[in-house]
Amino acid sequence: MTAKFVLTRKKAENLAGDMLACCFEHDKKKKTLNAYGGMEKTIRTPLIHNDFYGKTGSSLLLYPDSGVKSAVKCSRLLLAGLGLKNPKDKDEARERCRSCGGVIAVAAGKHKVQRLAVILPEVRGLKAEEVLECLVEGLLLGGYRFHKYKKAEKNGDEPVAIREIHIRIPVDVKNLRNGLARGKNAAEAGMQARDMANEPGNGWTPASFAKFGRMLAKRYKLNCTVLEKKDMKAKKMGGLLGVNQGSAEAPKLVILEYRASAKAQTILLVGKGLTFDSGGISLKPGAGMQDMKYDMCGGAAVLSMMQAVGAEEPDVNVIAIVPATDNMPGGSALKPGDIVRHYGGTTSEIINTDAEGRLILADALAYGIENFKPDCVVDLATLTGAVIVGLGHHRTGLLGNNQKLVKRLLAAGKRAGEPLWQLPLDKEYVKQIESDVADIKNTGGPAAGTITAAAYLQTFVGDTPWVHLDIAGTAWNFTKKSYIPKGPSGTGTRTLVELVRSWKKMNP
């Protein structure tokens, strides 16, 4: 349950609760201090003794009620750092606010805070509503925990969720409420994606994606369509059906539609929904295979961001498609050397059954483009281990056929604090997936694995502006941040939210 937010104009010293958080920029000269009314003397002391400078990620916890009489009503006072003054750009300033919110959330969780108060800081280069938006994102994302399958502790170590967050604002204006709503919408979408990914393979199945899509359609102005196995056979979706051959679970193709207007442009989003990947006949090593429950993080990002779309109702049509199945080595499973025929007729020789993500995405891309005629397409997938070799866990790999769309995604990722890195996609790489017996083959060998996987997908998008995001390195074990706990990060979700929010008509 998400904490209740309350915007207030009470004086800082009159804010009550389990913890009061004050956010400060780093001051090298230690001569300036934001005025906090009667609390100023309490706050100044650690600065005089060089115990706190306000650096990014830093914090200091004080207990003002112990010893000297204090003007602070909260039982704990947390000083949290916002980093150096004059960040290099607006996006860095936003990320500092997000990080500061995460620091506060982590401290609140450690001390089992249920009622938190935060003083909204001034950050150079950002409007107050932007500071609030990013701070709220950090507070919610930083406080995220997944305890669904753990027994309740009885020794005092049980986790305690924040119930209320009171934020002291300088003025009561509509824009601040908009900032709060935007921060909540983005963070809740990101947390929903994390929830999906944290579920085990027997807890989140293709049917779960379908159920979630239908739930969102009922809650918001969305339309949900679910293609079943018989529909896929009729439409000759050989990639999705082929990957599903060895499974006891039926596949699903989940489609969520948001329609702003007939005149608005249309963005198509496709997310890989591989709910567990054993590798199929090309079986993965046993060590670490438990993490393959995360192979549906692309689908999780795409569907979860649709709840933000439903809540905010942007001026652009958004279609989300998730091809969902698992990949198991059953007696009827797809075999190396088999040939499948994708939606639209393209044939593919199967070299490795563990290169299954591109097979299910290909059908979804071809189907979505033919039936919805989008102005652009973005797909997300935990597609290749090669992207981790190239970029580690710090950047999402980006490839595409349209530089205008590429730039929009790069900007959205930077704004969301989910950095992307563009890789080349030239004709030379396409030659690596040429087959002697079919139109293409599903792997191009060990060299440039991330690029040849994208080249496979490019076969199915034609001239439609398209970007592929390989989130295999960032969907879990992402760069350590205060607002990204261990496990799935939900990466890509907020990048898509930013893309949709900032959408302006894209010309060919």
C-alpha cells in the first residue's frame, strides 16, 4: 500500500511525526544554511563540527529530544544531502532530488518510521513542482520492499511501511499538486514492474499478464484484448507458438490500448514477457537459473507504465503488447535446426532455443505494426547476455532505425535516471543472421550478440520508426542507488512514462 501524502504549510518546527527530514545542498564553505525557524541551531551544530556537508547520498540522524531542549517536535531529525550546488544540467538536479528521497526512505525504513515529515528544499535550476515530483519518486522507490512470501518476523525486526508523508511546501499552488501526482504515478508504475518481476515463475505466468491487463482496463479508460493459443494458430504466430511448445502453460498475447483521439499519433510499445527461461533444449547452466524469472521485465515495464498512462490520459495514443510464455525443455519443445514461420510469413531457422526472446517479440512487432499502424515502435527486452559484457549493469543498450526517435529515448532515459547507450545497427550485422535454409536464423554467433539480436527484430518493423532497448543488464543488479534496492529495478518503466509525457508530434 502506497503511503498517504499530505502537503502542508505548517512551520518546520511544528511538523510532528516519527522523523523530520531536511534536505541540504553541499556547501564547501559551510557559511550558508537555509533558515528552518527554531530548528536552525539544532541543524547548525553538526555543520560546525564538520559532521555533515550535504554531499550526495550522505545523511546524518539526530535525536533532538535527548539532552538539550529542542524546538523540533519530531522524535528524529534527518539531514539528507542534495549534493554540490550548480549541477551540470537539469536532469542531474532531478536525479539528486530522486537520490535524496531514496536516502530518506532508507533511513525511515531502518528506524521503522510510520509518519514521516519532509521539508521541500529549493534546488537551483528546478521549479518547486519538479523538486517535489522527483523527491516523491525517490521516497516511494527507495522505500520499496517485496515481502509477500516471507513469514512475519516476531523478534522486532519485521519491516514497517511508512503510512503518511507530510511535505512542507512554500506555497499551496496547483502545480505542486501536479508534481506530486506525476511523482506518484511514475514511482507506482516502477514499483508495480518490480512486483511482477519479484514473483516466482509459478507465481507470475502468462495468465497473470492477461489478468493484470484486464484489471487496468477496468480501472482506466483502456481496452484489453488477449489472444489465446487458438488465435495465435489462426494468425500463424510461429515464433510465440514455437517457444511455447515445450510448456504446460498456454501462451498469451496481451494488448492494452489507450486512445486519446483519432487525430493523435500512436506509440506502440512491445515488451518481452518470458515468465521463466530455462533455455529450452539449449538448456542454461543450473547455477543462476533462478534469476530467469526476471526474463519478463520488458513486459512488466510495458504493462506497468500503462497504469500511469491511464491515470494521466496523455494526448497521444499508446498501444502496449506483451507476448507471454515460458521456455521449457518438454518433449515437444522447439529443437535446434527447426524452422518456424513468423506472423507475416518470414521463416526462421532455430540455431539456439535459448535465443527465444526475439522469436516472441518478432510476432508481436509484426502483428502490432500491421494492425495498429503506429507512428513509432519501442520494444523492451532482457534479450542478450552480450549487452552486459558490453555495458555492464549501468546502461541499457539502445538500437534503432530512426535517429529522431533514438534521441527522444536517450533524453527520456536521462530525465528518468535510467541512462541508455546507443549501439550501431549497420547492414554488415544483418549478414550474420542469414540462413542457408530459411529467410533468417535466430542467432548470429558470439560476435556482436546484442546487435545481431536487434537486427533480427529489425526484420519485422519495416520502415516504421523503431527503437529496441536491451535491458538485460539493468533490469536487475542495476547501478546501486538509494532508490533502487537489491533485485529487479523496474528499469524502462519510467523512461517510457517520460517518453509519453513529453511526446510531440514526430514527422517522418
